Amino acid sequence: MTCRECEKQIPDFIGRKMDYLRTKLFTEHVDDCDSCREELVIQFLIQEGMVHLEEGDVFDLQGELRERMEEARIKVRINEGILWAGTLFEVLAMAGILGIVVWILL
């Protein structure tokens, strides 16, 4: 993912509107790119800060952003686990079908 693509996706990240693949690519890029991480912090502080100010809440925006990033990383790990399990079941199913075919032919 390029910095430009990453910056375009910041609003979707803040709004929790990303699918698995976009979340994975976005978090990997933000983890490695200081410039994009800084842009994420700025946009998050502005957008979420305004919401909290309007509601009169006490808030810790840095903590909220850390939590949001951790939620995204967990989402990625869960989806990767599901994809891995799906692949494993497909391999087992194919092995079972192959076993049945071999058994029938012998």
C-alpha cells in the first residue's frame, strides 16, 4: 500500500468501515510508516475529539487510537485464523475424497 492509498483510507479506518484485507494492509502500512501514522493520529484526534467535545465527555484520544489499532490487529488475526482453518478443511476434504476414490477403484 502506498502512502497516498493509506491516507485516503484513514476515514474508513476511523469509521470502522474496512474489510479484512484493507484492514490488514492499512495496519501493516501504518505500523511501518511514520508519516501515515502521524496523519492517522491527526485525523483521529480531530474527528473523534470533536465528537467527544460535542458530547462533553472526558476522553483519552491517544488511548482510544491505540485500542482501535489493537482491535484492527485482532480482526486481522481472527480472519487469518479462519482462512487457515478453511484451507485445512479443504485439504482434509480433498484427502477424504481421494481416499474414497482409491478405495472404490481397488
